[in-house]
Amino acid sequence: MIRNLGPDEVVWFIGRALSFLGHPEPYVMSMRLGQRLRDAVQDARHCFVLERDGAAPCAGMYVVAPEPGDDVRTMVITSPWHDDDPAGFVELMDAVMKKHPHEAVVVRLHSMSGARRDDLTRLTGPLGFVPDELRRLRFELSDVPPIGAPLVLEAWQPDTDGAFRSFHQRAEGRVLGDAGWAFLKRRHGPFRPDLWFLARETLDQEPVGYAFCGTRARGVDASYTLDAVGVLQEHRGDSEMLRRLLVSTLQELSSMSPLGAVDTELGQDDPKLIDILASLGFVEVERMPALLRLPG
């Protein structure tokens, strides 16, 4: 049986999750953390466990699922654990994903040992999950560096969606399906067409790069997300074109929100981009091992 917890079981759940992590005193720590809970009733609604034949729960996880009207359709799972019952964990994971409609799933593996991560990677692989290490970086728009020759940015329009999609395919060398393209538009919030750009040397030349951004709010201190960025394959031999694209995009965002910031989340597949962002002033604020299940 898959069920939610009662409010009085949340401290026990925290203890099980800490024990799975290998904490030396999981239940002592769970009692301390339980005293800090602001709303045990709400937390209990997010805690799912698997029970068999009236026995004690054998697997659990804390699930934050998208609501029906949410733009962001990513389910986030934290504190995963199982009590020497890997099959039970897989059963619970599969049931939770079927229960909550979603586009993507992120399982955050905070403070988990390499052995435990490998265990969950093996268990969730058949469900479509891949391991990664997510790095979140931030840039303050008050610190945009100068650039000698900015690129011209062209914003998305309904009649240019096909051109944007085709260019993204050429730049990345892979095809995104309809589900993947829709997910990219709303990865961290509602789609903002005026923040999706193709970049050109001049208006009469073909695009050389793209930058897809988003935001939840406008204003001088707004927070933006850099959701995807890239240049054509022929410009990837050195970093100059990508640097120009990034600075041109940052300048555009700074003109809208001079006191704002830009956040981006990157995996391990593009260390060169992380290095370029760091050279421009992006600062790493979080690093998180995770399991990802993204639409193609």
C-alpha cells in the first residue's frame, strides 16, 4: 500500500531518511529537526511510504509535485530511502510518478554517499533516470562586463517558432521532441517569448547563437533564469563567440533589471560552459548530485 504519513509520523520519517544516509544518530537528530518544523500537517502530505501486509514502511520519499495549473511541470523528490528493500523503492517511485502528472522528475541526493547514489542510480535506471551533478550559478546584473561588438538579439515570435527550433537543433546536434521543446519553454516558469533570443552579427546575417531565458516577475531587481544557450557547431572551437553571446544577453537583461540577477543550472555534460560563465563573473551557489528524468 502507498500512503501519506500522519503529522505525528514526520519525525520518524526524517529519522529513516537520516539513517539511510548513514547518520550516526539519526533519531536524535530527527527529534531536533522535528522541533523546527513549521507545519507538520503540510509536510506529512508530501511524505510517501510503501507498506506491505501491515508491516512497517519499507521505503519512502518526500515529493513536491506540480499542481494542475503550474507552468513548471517538474516533480522534485528529496529524502529517498528504503529499508533493504530495493524492489519496494522502485515500486514506490513508479507509483508516485503515476499518481502525479509531470513532465520531468529531479531526485535530489543531498549528503548521500557515493555507494548510496550508485544504489539508487541502478534502481532508477530502468525508469528512465540518469545521474548528474547539478551546479547552480548566479550573476548580478549590476556587474555586466563591457563588450566591444555585441550581437544583435532577435526575440521569439509565434511565426518564428519553427526557425528557433530548427536553429536549436543545428546548434546542439540533436532533435528535441514536442515534449522536450515545450518543457524547455517552461522549465523554470511561464514562457517569456521576449526573453528567447536568436543572436546575429547583423540583422541581415544568419543566426550564430541562441539564448533562452525566463523570469517569474519584472522590475529593476527581477531574477532571471538562463535556461539554454549555445552557438553553431562551427563556432565551438574557441569560446569567443559564446562569450559575446553571453555578454550580449546579460546586457539585454541588465537594461530591463539593472539590480537583478541571473541564475542558471548546469549538469556535468558541459564543463567548458561552466568555465566561461565563471570567467564572466557567475558564482557557484550550490552543487547537488541528482537523478534526472527529462522529456526528450
